[in-house]
Amino acid sequence: MRRRGLTVLFGALLLLVLSWQATVVSVPYVQMGPGPTYDTLGTDTGKPGGRPIISVEGAEVTKSKGQLRMTTVSVQPDLTLLDAMIGWWQDDRAVVPRELIYPPNRSQQQVDEDNARDFQRSQTSAETVALRKLGYPILVAVGEVSAGFPAEGKLQKGDVIKAVDGTAVDAPDKLTELVRARPAGTARQVEIVRNGQPQTVEIATKAGDDGNPRLGVQVTTTQPHPFKLSIQLDKIGGPSAGLMFTLGIIDTIEPEDLTGGMIIAGTGTIDDAGNVGPIGGIPQKLVAAKAAKAKVFLTPAGNCAEAMDNPQPGLPLIKVNNVDDALAALDALRAGRTPTLCSR
């Protein structure tokens, strides 16, 4: 009996030591969970008197009866074995290898700085897309004219290039695409605006050092608009708020209430062309949207399969490829129609 008692005591002590170790030993994993949601039409605190997330100076703004909520993921970077075990058992959490969030060649601070830059870029692209939808197009203007190329003497610094052979130029890449569409030496009709006056000049392209046809100009972009926009939201990183910021800017300036009085949640990156890209943490974002009482969730098309594998009851998943899809979906919801949903 004495030996049995010692065995039991030793086992109890060993269990106690192992349990203590589980609470102090770090493991190479991080935990992802539902983060806070933010109404891009509201304030950074979510309460009256807080700082508006989207501020507009120099134009009349409108108030919405609903909400456009961007969703986030919370990341717990330092886990003990016990934390990881608890996380594995929670349906709304994901415990993943640390290297998926913090690559071995990047420190946590560097990753956070990268996320901050991505967040800033998402705001810039959101402004670009929203302003274009509000009727303020991107203008491609001549920055410099290269000596010895066909544009010399025909184009000037400050000329706004509107079209090439009748096709509109709405971005520098579009100008490059149009110029390269025909062989070097081809005469092109370039529509410009100079000092407020439209005119058309004929320019025969010339092959550059890389063999591609060129006009011989360096261009800049502007997007003139009569007001000042700013987005203020601290402690958020990554590019996934781009879509909801875009919709928030449009709703703030347009008289029409895009939300129709509903709580709309969503996520997705946005590029300058208005394309919506997939993001990480979709299961956790769906949980956060459900907790925020969202009526629907705007889902990047690239995330539809994963979202459908992790559904939240009563939260329809609207498929979004670009900002036009999102606006069309909101139109349908306001009219009582069913927008395009995610499908397999």
C-alpha cells in the first residue's frame, strides 16, 4: 500500500508540474480570433462625439441610417501550450503556425510596420476608386517629354492625355497598353487637354531601347476634386478594409443612403481599378460580423469557398468581384431583391 501511495503521490506531483509547464512554456503558434468591427460611417470609438472615421472637408456630407462595418481579426502572438490547447477547442478561434503570420526572416515589429503600410495603401486606393465612382476621374498628365522622341515639340508638360485613337486613357498602364498595341512608327491620334482646351495631335511612335513603341513621355496622375478626404482609424493593419472604406466614402458624399438602413458587414482588398481581392481570417471575420448583427456579408469572390465552409446562421454571403458588384448588391438589397450570393 505504501508503494502504491508513493506512486499516486509521484503521479500527482508530475501532473502538477506538467500543468504548470503548460501555462509557462511558449509554443511556436499564434491564435486568430474575431476582432472588433468598425462602422466606416461612424466614429473611431463607435460612440457620438468620437472622431469620424471618414472625414470630408469642403463638401456637404450625408448621414446614413445603416452601417457599413469593416471586420478585423485579432491575433494573439504569444501562446503557451495551455493557450494553444484552449484555442484548438474553440470554434471561433484558429491556432496556426507562427511563421504563417510572422515569417522567420521578419520580426514582429517589421510585420506590424508592413501591415501599417498596407493599411495606408488600402485607404489611398479606396479614395481613388470612390472618387472615380463619384464622378472625379483619374487624369493622366504629361510630367516630362523625352528629348529625341516623337512627343518632343508636340506634347508639353501639364498636357492631360484623354485618349489614344479614340480609346480613353484612365491610368498610366492604360496609356502604355494603347501605345504598345500597334508597331513602332504607327501614327497615333492623341487627344489632349492643354490649358483647358481640347485638341488632337498626331504622333508616330518610336521604338525604345527595349524595342517597344513609345511616345516619349513620362506621366503623372491627378484626380482633382473640390473637397478634402481623410480616413482616421488607429491600431488597424493590413489591406483588407479597402472595400468597406470605398463604400464608406461613396455613402458619405452621395445623397443616397447605400445601406438602406441595414447593417452591412464585409471585407476585401481594393486596387486602383476597383477589383476586390481575397483576405485571410474569413472564418473569424464572419463570427465578428454575426456578433455585430450584420444582415449580410460582402465576401470577396476568392474567399467564397472558405466562407461557405465556415458559415454563420442567418448571415448571407454576397459574392463580390469588384466595387461595381458591391454597389449592385446594395442596390438589390434596398429594392428587396436577392443579390448574387457565393455558390460552389
